[in-house]
Amino acid sequence: MGDWREITGGVTAARGYRAAGITAGLKPSGLPDLALILSDADAIAAGVFTTSHVKAACVDYCRQRLQAKHSARAILCNAGQANAATGSQGVKDALESADLLAKELGISPEAILLASTGVIGQRIKMDILRGGIPKVVAALSETGSDAAAGAIITTDLVTKSIALETTIGDRPVRIGGIAKGSGMIHPNMATMLAFVTCDAAVAPTLWQQMLTRAADRSFNSITVDGDTSTNDSLIALANGQSRTPAITEMGAEAERLEAMLTAVCQHLAKAIARDGEGATCLVEVQVTGAQDETAARQIAKTIAGSSLVKSAIFGRDPNWGRIAGAAGRAGVPFEQDNLQIKLGDFLLFENGQPLPFDKAAASAYLKKAASGAYLKEDTVLISVSVGNGHGTGQAWGCDLSYDYVKINAEYTT
Amino acid sequence: MGDWREITGGVTAARGYRAAGITAGLKPSGLPDLALILSDADAIAAGVFTTSHVKAACVDYCRQRLQAKHSARAILCNAGQANAATGSQGVKDALESADLLAKELGISPEAILLASTGVIGQRIKMDILRGGIPKVVAALSETGSDAAAGAIITTDLVTKSIALETTIGDRPVRIGGIAKGSGMIHPNMATMLAFVTCDAAVAPTLWQQMLTRAADRSFNSITVDGDTSTNDSLIALANGQSRTPAITEMGAEAERLEAMLTAVCQHLAKAIARDGEGATCLVEVQVTGAQDETAARQIAKTIAGSSLVKSAIFGRDPNWGRIAGAAGRAGVPFEQDNLQIKLGDFLLFENGQPLPFDKAAASAYLKKAASGAYLKEDTVLISVSVGNGHGTGQAWGCDLSYDYVKINAEYTT
């Protein structure tokens, strides 16, 4: 689709990055739980963080770091304890983590960004982290992306990773990313995390603008259960090691880079939705004909997030009424008589009225897209047109199954 | 609590009202499906309707009627077909229904308000309705409230009804109400409906203002699944048959009337939440310390509507992290360090940090409030303080159970 090709290597596909993931012992399960991404040179750094007013120490830490300085060398991520709602001790723990890693790497603590995922209200097990930091540094490798991707997940069923390559000024430029997330899981296992590396040279403000827009078109357009985590973080580094000309303003090359950045983010975002708690299928909602992109995306997100639409998809029910209902309550005015709804290739609703359609075939379409969504590429596509405007927008979600309730209602004293 | 007492009689408790509910044959189930409420004299009429941009013909009809004229004599409600997304034919059907009833009652069609609930996209079965109208008029009675309450429900497990009485100017004044709703149910059985009757004499604009505020503090503060119906309607009549002095401006008597109106609406709203699809308990969220009532209610609604909080309650898990998370993402700024969370009498979180508490006892508290919520008065109470402001607000919801998914995922071709 875009002017790029998929390559291997995740966050280490871009030039000048190493990564590692180890089992430090932070997770009770004994699974990998400490990840590190290192840029060999100073990288321009941009971030998008949770909008929640209850947030983790690492989120405040990163926001402050990036406000003071638009560059970074390393991202350290622990899984197991979210270090959210942990008060002033949580802040101290975050600062100590950065100091320890800086010392081990021989760089300034200001060049370090932090992320945590795990149980809200639990501090990072600092004794274990102190022992883990030298080990994760020792494990750094140019092929370490998969290990890092495996060490940031919590109850995810699969790791999420992608890398793309394009050409700028006759030289290859690469963007890679890893992510985690499948809802907020008991007991408070939270968080959407995504780390993106790029070897282009980009001006800091431009890079942040690109990332903000890419986040709106990807991570901010997915919904598993409508709950925003205390720890959500998207961090993107651009270290200039591709030796391509610096991109300092919007133009053809900046657009190409942003399109590839958006594609990386969308791939990771869709992988999160596909791995949604209890999900049996990925649901993509495309809205056209709205006044602008924001309005279209708002309608798409409301449909993708509707419990009733999600339940209907789980029940393989081509229920256009719920789709119309969700579109109508999205807070975006439109003429009901202009509403058109398609499910896959089935036209269900047009000019404000339902159409006759083959219900059994439409149900079979939903059934086909189900079963083991996180392993497959199958997608339930809902297309909605609300008028003649030029605004288009997308959102991604998953169905609502018994297993979502089961996963989130499990409780053991 | 308030300056009133509970009486029997529902919408016929207030003086000068009759009601009826019959089986016209609109519902395939053969259960009652046509209700009528009649005021013997012209009544001041106010209404609050769905904010959805996809809405039923009866909603547009009532909005237009009430805009042109602030009074009415009758409310006709059919259950079975929602007459939403039915295009211009749906509008014609609504107008014909009003004309037929007006003829039968010997009054102007402009004095008639309409409501529908049932399957979206289905027209009212007009042949059946034409036969039903004379029957429902013949069935009108001063003790007909229960019959009317039974004829407006769809998949509700119980009918919802209340009547309160107070004194204004040494004479009794009564407000009664009936309601239906338990989510939007397959196949698109939708709608929250509430009809309120009052025998006080109130100025039209004042009555509408009172109803709008009461709706914000009741029906607009409940959430079962976050989905707004195409047909949601709250209609309140005030016919002056109590022969009490006319209330034309705010003051002590207006405040007492509004408080009682709010109490009626809250009773019905809580009854709807308690009867939420698959619910095992009613959840009440009280927020204090916010900047204003709107901010407090926004936080309360976000907590009550969180799938994760709802799942945790179903799992009897005293999960303060999810409550904190939902409070944080409500879009209302507050200082995390001021956050306090209580579950029943258990203080779980204070000064931005979790407290030690008896988890087994807190879980037992949740367990006690469960099991057959719609039959009981038990409530799970979540109290949240976010600061030192004077804003307080409430919201009501229910837990998220396997049965919610089951009810909404059922699909038969």
C-alpha cells in the first residue's frame, strides 16, 4: 500500500539500535520482565502518554524529561509492577532506576526514558531491579528486538512487532516498533506500551508532531474495553544513523516518513486489538462522508467500542440496528437519511432504511472472521457512510465474549 | 429523606389521571404491548428525549408537538416495534396512531404524545394497532397504572413504578411514574422509557426546567452498557388537578416539587439499573470534593460505566485500582494525591496511595449485595473523593456478568 517494504528486526531493524529482554524476577510467573532499547547515538525522542489523571511515576518522569530535552539514548521497561498510585516512593523508585541504568551504560540519567506495566499500586521490586539492570545491559544485541518484545508483555497472548523500510535521498530509512497490551487485566495488569525506533534524522518538533498524528490514527483509534490505563506510553526515537538528509519541515520526504511511522503504529495498534482480552476477531470500522477526519474517527470509535455491537459480532449477528444506534450516539451530527451501513460486502442499510439481505450469509461472514483472531489476518469490516463530506476515519476493536468477562472477573483472595 | 411519603397507584396516584395496558398483539410473545395514560384535563407537558442522531419517529413527533404546544392529554406507548430507522413511512405511522387515538378519545391529535419500544427498523404493525386503540381506551381506569407499566416493558424482568405525595399550600400533591428499560436487547429491543404524572399546577417553562434537571440527576446518571437508544423518552405531565396554587417561579414550593420529581425519577432510574441485562447487583457511585456537580457526576458515571469496574464487581473483587483508573480517565482534572476510595465502609485508598484492608471482608460485602439484585434493595456503594471542592454527584449502574454477553450475543437466524 505505502511506499515501503516490510523487513525483519523490530526495534533493532533501524540502524544504530540494540535491544534486550531478560528475566529479572519481577514477575511472579518467572517469564521475561525487563526490556531495554538503546540507541548508539543521541536520538530525537517524542512521546505520547496516557491522558488519565491517575498515572504512573514513569509517565510523569518521561513527560518531564521530554519537556526538558527532546533527545534520549535508552528506554527501560519493567513488567510486573505498574508503579502507578505508589505516591512519592514510586517517584523515587523511578529516579533510582534511571540513575542505576545511566551508571551502568556510562551515560547521563537525563538520556533515559522509563516505562512500567503490571499491577497498579505495586512499587517496582527494586532489589530485583538493581540486580537485573547489569544483566539487561549485558544482554544488549543488534538482534535483541524479539527478546525485548517478549519482556514487555503481561497477559498478551502474542508479542507485537513490525519493521518497515523506505528510501529517502537514495538511502534506506527504517522504522521498527514493538508493543504490548490486551486491555487492563486482573489484577490490574494494565497498559498499552509501544516503542518505536527510526534511523532517519528529523527535527524534534516535527518528530513529535508526526508521532502525535500517527498516535491519533492508530493507538488512539483502538478500543478493547474503553478503559484508559494509568501507564499508557508511546515513545519514538529517531537517531539519524541512516545518514540521510535531515528532515526539518513538512514536504514530500517528511510525508513519506510520517506515512511509514503511521503504518508502523497502525500495525502495532491492530495487533493489540486483535489480542484484546477474550477477542475472537479483529473489528475494523471505516467511516466516510463525515465533515472531517476527527468527526469520522469519533463515529468509528463509538461503533468499535459499543458493547452491543461487540456482543452482536461475538454472536455472529449481522445487527445493523446496533451499528446505526452507536453511530447515532457518537456526538457527531448527521442526517439519518444519509446513513449507509455495510458489513463486509453486505449492504445492510441505505438512505436511513434497512435493506433486505442474506442474513445467513452475513452471519457466516462474521463466523469466518472469528476463531483464533490473534493468529490470523481475518478482520470483520464495518463500513459506514454518514453523508457527502470528505472526512474519513478508522477505528479498530474486537468482539465482546464470555472470556472477556471471565478474564476480568477472576478473583482469588 | 425528602419531605414526602410513598403512596400506591403509580401514574394514576396523581388526581385526574387514568391508565390502561392491554395485549393488542404487537409482541410475538403475546404479552401486554399497548399502554395509554390519559389526563382528564389539559396537562402541562415536558419531555427529555434521546440525544442520538439516529432516532425513532415518535421522538421527532414528540419534540415537534412539545415545541409547538406545552400541554398534552395523553401518552400512547406501543411495545414490540421501535418504529426507528423506518423512514418516511414510520413518520406516517406515528401521525396515523395519534389521529386514531384522538378520534377515539374525542380530543385533538395535538394533545397526544407517542412512545415506541421494540425492534429497530420495524414499523409498528398498524393493522393490529388500529384494532388495539379502541380496546386500550375502553380499558382506561383510575387503577390502571400497573397494567400500563406491564405493557411498556420488553425484556425487563420486573415492572418499575413509584408514587410520592407531599403537601403544597395545605393540600396534597402527588407525582407518580412508570418506566421500562434494561439495556438495548437483541434483536435490537431498545429503549429507556419513563412517564411521570403530577397533579400540581406548574408553569410550562418551569416544569420543563425541573424535568431537565431531574433527568440529569437520574436517568442521565445511569448506565447499563453505555449505549443510548434511538427511542429514549421521559415525558412528564402536570395537570393541576390537586387544586393547589400554581407554581410559576422557583421558591420553597417549587423546590419541594422539584425534589419530589427528582426522587420519582431517581427511583425509576435505579430500578432500571438494578434490572440491567445480566446484572446481579445495583452499583451506586457517590463522588464528592469535585469542582461542581457536573464534574462530580462525570467521574461517577465513568466509574459506574467502566467494563473493568463492572467485571470486578461481578467477580466480587474489591479492586480499587480499576476504580482509580476509571476516575482518572473521566476527563475531569484532579490531584491524584487527593484521591480517596471507599467500598461500602472499607477505606481502600487515601492520599493517592492504597491502604491495607481486609480483602476477604470487602469481597464478602460485594457478594452479599449480589444474587437477584432486581428483587432486592441491596446496593454496592462506591464512594470517591477527589479533593476539597463542593461538587457532589451520583451515578448508578450494575455489574457486567456472563449473562450480559449471553443476552446480547444470542442470535437465531
